[in-house]
Amino acid sequence: MPDKPYEFLEHTADICVRIYGKDLPEIFINAARAMFEVLAEKREGIRLPQTSIDVTLTGGAREELLINWLNELLYLYSTKEIVFSDYQIRRLTGEELEAAVAGESTASYIIKTEIKAATYHELTIEQSPGGLQAQVIFDV
Amino acid sequence: MSNIWEGPLEKIDDYRWRIPKSYKQGMRVDGIIYADEKLLKDIRHDRAAEQVANVAFLPGIVQASMGMPDIHWGFGFPIGGVAATDIENGGVISPGGVGYDINCGVRLMKTNLEFRDIQDKLDDLVCALFNDVPAGVGTKGDIRVSAREEKDILMKGAGWAVAKGYGAAEDLEYTEEHGAIPGADPDAVSDRAYERGKAQSGTLGSGNHFLEIQVIDQLYSRDACDTFGLFEGQVVLMIHSGSRGFGYQVCDDYIKTMMHSLRKYDIHIPDRQLVCAPVNSPEGKRYLGAMRCAANYAWANRQCLMYLARGAFARVLGKSWEELGMYLIYDVAHNIAKIETHTVDGQQKKLCVHRKGATRAFGPGHPAVPERYKNIGQPVIIPGDMGRNSYLLVGTQQAMDETFGSTCHGAGRLKSRSEAARTVKYDTLLKELSSKGIIVKASGRGTIVEEAPQAYKDVNDVVDVVHNAGISKRVCRMRPVGVIKG
């Protein structure tokens, strides 16, 4: 059973991530971590105060909710200029999510890649021996 | 699961291959892929051909679901996909058929300079461009707009920029749609898209967006080169950029909206990413209105980028851009949906033409072609990848007859991004480019290695196919000498 939270897979033009977690909240958090790893690298020796934002989302099914979650974080990152690193999921059903997300300003980071969006392409969330496993492809 | 596609590809001729509609239950038309045997081997290595077959499910699709020779796996539509739907007969519009980067496109400017005139100043020119044209992920442009002006940009596109003094009126004549599609609907754009676009006007973006100083190294058509005012050894400038976060957000918003349209309009598609709605539905109309805003935003962006590039050259060379002859040859979109009239089965029909990673290529005589180019056809600009050739082509009557006036957009990706990052070493790459006399300035190591030439199919092969298939004709070839990448 893989004990890493995520790994990157081959894909022709975009970035494909496989995410592991014991339950749905962990999948959502690890997916977000994977996305921000693609996006940015923390600068050494800089620590800025964190900003926290509440997120409330709905979706037709948990897959849709996952994509909405990632794209919401992307939207907040580009408009508020925060790289998120702390996640507290307060409520997560198949159709609703409430969370608090926090992170430092992009000034603490080297921005590596632009992600256009998390896509529905080959999106899966399924049972696995360790709990759950998901796959998301990011359009870069 | 193997990535090799094993589906049927029936040879029509050396450059055309058919996926029969019998391949998959639900295909309304055949798939047609433009490629030669060599490219076909690569094409079978990802599942782009399956996507061509999936697009054939779209309600109202006419003639064929097409793939250009630079085709590769995208989401829903393959990149390099062309499909047209009949608006009067329930034809749909699909955001995946446009892409996230709405009106990602390219413009080509000429100069009256020969390469030897600027060779010893090349480094200065590249630095000036890198300095003056904001590049890199998340950078903010120096061209700031107020909230009131935002809507103006979305309606007037490049025209907004020209009115502000960022260019000449003549630039608009040599831009597809004169730099703005009519019928843009700023109210169909979400607040989120406005927010995401706000800081980014006049910036270059990242990934495969770039600014390149090039030299024409081969002429193919004397007539066309004379019409465009081109000669061997001439310095030209290419700008490749899109609608940035604004476009991505519009796409995302409408993919979400149209998820609900599928049930509402009883549409059955094999891939969720092919979400769509009838063009004539409220959802379809709103997406079209919002997409046009993003397209116009991208044209305003490219106009601004050209203005900044003209300024950089003027500064270094000590002459005005007019004195340097830095006139726009043409600007084309390659991620867009257009409402156009085409002949299908002998009848004139109003179609919604999706070109995703594909370029409009109207033939001689078409009303949309600038007056001065009418007897030659619409210019088609094909950016190659870093370190390799780019091309200028023209559209043809054959394209009008076969592909709704469409052709390829550039070389398709061959190596995956992670594979490219692994196998291409940064220093080796720079040495290789430098040995070819190419100066590269980029804002991030990652982007150079990911965009290394080995990561792409050979653009020469791609252009060979469209030329030999007759859907566009070669005019000249350019080689890069200076590259500025986000």
C-alpha cells in the first residue's frame, strides 16, 4: 500500500496525479497539496503570516465536488495571491464541502507552473486497499 | 491500460485517414485524421483518435469530426480537433471544443531589417523584450485597466488597445475578426472571471506562450511573399499568447453550467468533458457571448504585447517602429468557436465551427480575407517549438471545401511534460540552442525544459501534411534567433 499521499503519472500535454488517502477528506487535501506542489516551491528562509479563508462548495457528485474544490483553490490563489498549505475540512458529503484553507502570500514562494484548471478528463475516485484512490488531470 | 490506440484507420489517401462511424455506436459522422504514415505512428501512441471518434457524437455535427496532423490528447476534444455543428438543426456548442485558453493564438509582424543588420544587437533586443514585456507565471502587466474599461476591452478587443494608443488602426485590418468578434456579452461573464483577468492584461503568460525574433530562411511562394512584403533573411517577430486566467475561468464556469444542460436537452456523450448545449439555447448563447469576451480580451492582449515589442525594438535600434517597418502581417486564433456559413452537401448552412488547436485557413476571395491578400488567401501562422522552424502558410479553396476552412496550429506534443523534464537536461538544452545561434531568456527553468524541441512532434512533418493535403500552402519558413518565454 503506498504511503505517499500522491504521485505524478505520464501524460502527453498535461499533468496527471494519482492521489491516495484513507478517506474522502484526505483525498481532497492530498489533491490540493499535489496541485500546489506543481504550482509553487517555498522559498528558503521566508515566513509570512498566513491568511485563512472559508470555502463552501456544492457539487452533483463527489468527483464533481473534487474538481470544484481544486478549481476554487486555483481561483483563490490567482485572485488573492495565496499559496495554500493548511486545510481543515469541516464537512464533506458527496455533494457539499465546508472547509477552512490557509496559506502564505505568493511572495513566500517561487511560482513554477501555471495551471489552467483541474479537468474532468479521466477523473476517478475509487476504493483501494488503503482506503481511497483518485486520479485528476490538470491542464497546464 | 495501454495508451496505444488500436482502432480502425482506413486510408483514404496518403494524407487522409478515416475512422468509420461504425467504429462506435453513437457516432453520427466519420472521423477524418489528416496525417501521413510517419505521423500516424505517433498519433496511435495516445488516445487522440478515440477523442476524434467521441466528438462525432455531438448533436448536429456535420460532414466529419476532424483531426489535424498535430493532433494530441486533450480533454474531450483532442487538441488539433475541428468540428462543425448545424445551428438550425439542434447543433451544439461545446467549451471543450474551444479549450481553456480561449483564443490562444499567434501574430506575426514583419520588419524591414535583415538579420545581419541586427546580429550584433541581438542580445540587447532579447533583453529589451524580456524587460519590457511582462512574462512568467503570475506576473502583472504594466498596462492597467479600470473596472469600467474592462467591459470595453471585452466588447472592442484589439480595437480598445488601438484607441488607447497601443497601435495603429491598420493593425486591426490584419487581425482575424478585426480583433473583436461582435456579439460579446460581458454580462455572461462571471465576477470570478473578471477577477482572475484583472491583473493580467499586457502580460505574456507561461507554458508554451512566447515571443520570438525570427529570420525568414526559406521562401516557397514568390507571389505570396511579394504580397506580404517578405524576403529571405528578413527579421520577423512572432507573439503567441491567449486569454490567460480570464479565459480559463470562463471555460471552467461554462463546463460547470453545461453539466446540467446534458440532461435538460437529452444529450448523450461518451465523455463528460464534451459537455455542450444547443447553440440556440440560453446556455449556448451565454457561453458564446462569454467566449467572445475572452477571445476579444486575448486580441487586446496580443495588441498590447505587439505595442510593447515595437517599443523595445525602437528603444534599442533608435528608430520608430514605423521606420523599422514593424507592420502586422496577420493574427490568428487557434482555440475558438465561430459562427460561419459553409456549404454542406451542396447547401449553404450556418454552422458553429469549433477549432481547438486548429487555425482558420480561408481561401482566396473569401470576404473575411483582407483586401490586399484576397488573391492569395488568408495568412496562417504556424509556430514551431523552441529551436525549430515556424511557418507562414495561406488558406486554400480546398480547405473551404473539406475542413470548413481550417488547418493545423503548430507541432503537437510528443513527450509528456514529466518525461521531457526528466530526459532533457537544462544546460545541454541551452548549449544546443546556443550552438544554433539561438538566445533564450525565460523566467523559469522548468518552462524551458518542458518546452524543449524534443518534446514536440516535428513541425516540418506537420506542415508537410497540410501542404500536401492541399488545405494550406507554404509561403515561407522562419528560424528562431531570440526567444522570450514565460
